[in-house]
Amino acid sequence: MITSVERRRRWPRDEKERLVAASLEPGATVSEVARMAGLHVSQLFRWRKELCKHGETSIAPFVPVEIGPSVRPRDVAEVPLTT
């Protein structure tokens, strides 16, 4: 018999930001951070996408590249195939 209705958990923005920051730490894995917080990995990935998109405006999508002179490949010695 079900006696109550389970509602979705509401996460405050500062808690989302804290978990996203923890998942971005060097050596941290998203799945481990999500597991410790008690949420699904896909939810944490969604929060990362939502919260990190604001910083993308300062990052250039393309970086200019200068191509230098061509370098001749080394001569490859022919090795006889043994069968």
C-alpha cells in the first residue's frame, strides 16, 4: 500500500554550483560526485551544461593557426616481409 506521494527533490542553485564545481576538480569523476550526492549522473551532466554555458561567451570558438613550412617525411627503409 502506498501512503504518500514522493515528490521531486528541489536543488538550490548554490548546491548545484557546489556539486558542479566538485565534478570539475582535477581527478574527480562525475559519476562519483553524483553517487555521493544521491542523484543520477545525467542530472549532474545537465547541470554542468547549464551552469557552464555562461562562461562560454568569453572563450573564442576558433583559434587562429599559423601553418609553417612543410617538412619532408623521412625516407623509410624497405623491410623485406617474411612469411
